[in-house]
Amino acid sequence: MKIIEFQVRNFRNIVDSNLISLESDVTCLVGKNESGKSALLEALYLLNPSYHEDFNINEQYPRWLLTQDRRSDGISERALVTANLQLEKPELAAIEEVLGPKIIIDEKVTASRHYNGGILWGIECDENAAIQNAIRDMPAVVAKHLGTCTNLQELRDSLTSLEVSDNELSSDDIEAATSIVEDRGLDTDSIHQILEPILTEHLPLVFRFTQYQTLPGRIELAEVMNDNLSSDPSATARSLMSRVDADFTSLATENYELRRSEMEAVAIGLTQEVFEYWKQNPDLEVLIDTDKAENGQKYIEIRLRDRRTGFSNNFSQRSSGFQWFFSFLAAFSEFEGRDKQTIVLLDEPALTLHGRAQADFIRFINERLAPSNTVVYTTHSPFMVEISALNRVRIVEDKGPPNGSVTSDAVLASDPDSLFPLQAALGYDIAQNLFIGPDNLVVEGISELVYLNSMSSILASIDRTRLDERWRILPAGGATNIPTFVALIGPHLGATVLADSNAKGMQRIDGMIKNNLLSKSRLIFVNEVLSGKNGDIEDIFSTEDYLALYNAAFDQDIKSSDLPPGDRIVKRIESRIEKEFDHYLPAQYMTRADHSFSEETVMRFEKLFTRINATLSD
């Protein structure tokens, strides 16, 4: 049985969540803190929880509605979560085994969990088909009398009215027919009463993991050996030991060699299991030890040893990210590999992991969990949003009373904070795609990008040296950002920097050169192609050429003779007009139409392109 969609009503800060469609593999609920993401998972978990859970109207019903709704009858019978599910072969076969073929009219069913703990099924079935299937299996002489029955009451009444006759019906015939009716449950009031236990048995188990289930570093052995556990750290510990088939008797024995042998076997198995996906420090290994307290209680200690240093410490002293990842693997192991479908709910998973480690965990979800389970997780981390799979994303927003928290699969949230993780993930994805190749030209801003691209095209059209097509031009968003931008690209990806002659932050660039983060030959200043000491990208144009762009962009008529002396055209214009202007507008105008430029301008850009191209990676 596969879950398709679900809806939560009257639960915590949710009045009506809207119908939330789920992908067949992974669905991601995105929203800011207190938006209702955790409440959605908790309600879905209560559909069929993997551990025993209580229902508490006082704690779980929306507080602002509780008093007025208590006056209504049957508040405990209200559904807090309804799921739409698709029947699959196992449950269809189980139904057919009991009632025969062609019973189910629609293979999509609904299951609603109520505050009283009960579950109500919605299913379309053919009662007459079940009756006719049963009649066909009865002795022919009985079937002849019951063949016109169309409902259960009629079947029971007709069967009860049959009497033994000398030439036709025998007591064995009637007894056989009665036995078929009773064995198939047709002596009940409704086919639904027969179907509901079958459906409930096949209802997907819901497993939820939260921060509260994180393993401790020291666990009392008696608690781990207890079979009656809830969703707490002790249950996680038991799952951990069960994953590697730990022999609890051997762990508890006084025989040192036997106990030591079992602990080492457990440790080796756990090390292999965990570090298949944990890539942040592959030199760690798991150690298991036992200890006895003064009161005689035995404890299991989980330790981690770093093979690089030989040093080991208790699991509880490792990073919170590693503790979470390790604990989740342990807890989920109890439900992995079962024939029954499992819905895996993860509340803010991997939140304490490094961004790269969060990407590893996404890979773990896709490769390990999603192929055989339906996964639903909440997040507000951009690193947990896959831009290539935005179809998985659902936006959760809390509208406040009276509407409460609502969820939508349309990325049109009215609250910008709700969309921020998606926007950040998109920006990060774009940046990663930019930093793919070895030839990155870092410039100050978007104006530089436009001028370089436009002039490169113009020079190519007149068969002069252009900017090599391999360059990927990256605007840093300001001169002071250039050093950080170069550091983010990293020394393994080639970067050439084109900077204004007086650009701020060049001391940091000098430091990067000294630390081999940037080759000295790949730092290019604009004044290398100018005769003056200072220069911006605009100064590569002749004064008349740049004034033509400026005048057209701002509808002005400034001549070179109107400008004060100086070596920076932008500053000279701003002195003339006595205010700063948007440096991008002349560049934008340059892209609107064809332009011709003087030989002075062409020669300077050609010289610059030659200098830049000389720094290309081999």
C-alpha cells in the first residue's frame, strides 16, 4: 500500500493543511521556524506509528478552537489526519484470498486516524461480488437456492431458511455453505468489517526520527535488552545492536574473551555500515566497550577512535552532526528490509551537519531510503533542497488564527522568509555551475562583464583579438568582494582577476598571492593597458567613445572639453554633474544597438584581451 497524499485537520497550529500530495520517493516540506512543519510530520506519524503513541486532545487540538469545539458532540471522533493510499498487489491478494476476485471497485482508499485512536477506512467495494464468489464455492444444490442474493442480510436470511429435504438438500450441504459464510466473515453487517482488518494490517508503518532519539554515549545494558521500548534513545541503542546481530547474552557475560569477541564484532560491523555514507572523516572507527557501575549495573559504551591520532573519546563528545547521523542509521535499521511499506519522516534532518555533509545525506536518502520507502522530510536549510528536484518541494506557512498552518505545492508563498531556502539553494546551485571549469575571470561587477563581452564580439567581427571563449566571467559584486570570491573558487579552479587600478581590498589579494591562492601573473590591473596611473574599466574607452555611451544612456550632451582634467572618466563626469550616476546604464545601452569605436578603444581592448588570454590554463 502506497501513500499518495494526506491532509491534516485540527492538530496543533493546523486547522486545515490542504491536501498535500507526496512524491513516490521523496517529498521536502520547506518553511521557516514555527510554520507547522513538525506538526505535519507528527500528525502523519500518528496515522500508523512505529512505536506506541497516545492521543491527547488537550495537547494536540488547536488551543484557540478547543473550548468552543468541546461544546460540539464527538470531538474525540474527529479525524486529525487522513491519507489517500493506492492498493498494491500484497493487500489485493490478501483481500482476494478471503473474499474472492473483483471485490475492489477503486484501488485508491482513504484512511483517517481519529483523536480517539480509531481508524476509519474509506473504500469502494462490490458487496454483490463477494456474495457471488462465496455462492460459487458452495455445494451446487445450495447455490441454486442462494443465487439471487444481492446483500449480506439477504444471504444470511436465505441460508437460515434452508431446510433438509429428502430428495435435494442435506445437512452436510447446509453446514458446508454456512461454514463458507462464517469463514469469510459474511455473517457480519458489512463487507467493510471484513476489509478493514486486512487494510489495517497492510497500512504502511510510519517511522519518525527526531533529535530526541539521538544515542547517548553510555547505555544501561538492561534497558537495551528490554523489548517494550518507545521512541527513545534506548530503542535507538537496541536497533543499533540488532543491526549487527549483537548477542546480548555475550555482551552481558562475565567471560572476558567471549564479551570482547562480541564487542569487536559489533564495532567492525558498525564501522563498515556508518562510514559508507559519512565522508567528513573517514578515519574514524567505532569501538564498543562494557563497563560495570558500583551498583552492579552493566553499561555499553560507544566510543570513536581517530586512526590518524590513535585518540578515542566517548560518542557523546563527538560533533552533534555525527551523533545525529549515526543515531538515525541505528534507529531506522529496525524497520529497514521489511516487506511492509514504511513511510520515513525526518524532522529537520542533518541540520547540524556541514553543507557538504548535508549533500551526502541527500545522497543517502536518494540511494538508501527512497528506493523502498516513501520519505518526507522538513528543512529550512538550502543545502537540503535539491534544485534539480523542485517537484519534491512543498511550502509550509503559518497564517495564524483562524486559518493556521497551510501547505502548498505551488512555489508561490506570500512570505519571503518561506521561500528563502529555495532562493538560497538556487543561488548556490548557480554558483556551483559557474565554478565548473578551470578558466574563471573575476571582475568587479556587472558593468565589466557587459563591456568585456560586448567588445569581444565587436573585435571578433573585425577579425581582431577577442576574449577567448573558454573564459567564464564572474562578477564579484564589488571590488572588496574580489578576494573572498577568489578564495571561494579555490586554487584548484583557475582564476584570473581583472581589477581597477585603485580597487579596494588589493592588500588581501597580495596576501592570497603570497599564500599561493592566486598566481601573481593572473592579477591584471586596468592601467596595464593605459598610460595613466589610475584607471577603471570605463577608461579603456577613449574619452569620446565613453561620452557617447554616457550621453545616449542619460540623454545628455557633455563634451570632453566640458570635463575637468584627470585620469578617470567616471570621476571627471561626476565632478561635472556634481553627483554620482549609475555606472551600469551606459553598459546596458551598449547592448541595445550596434556601435563603432575608435582605433584607440579597439587597440586598448585588444591589448587587454591578449593579456587576459595569456593566463589561460594549459
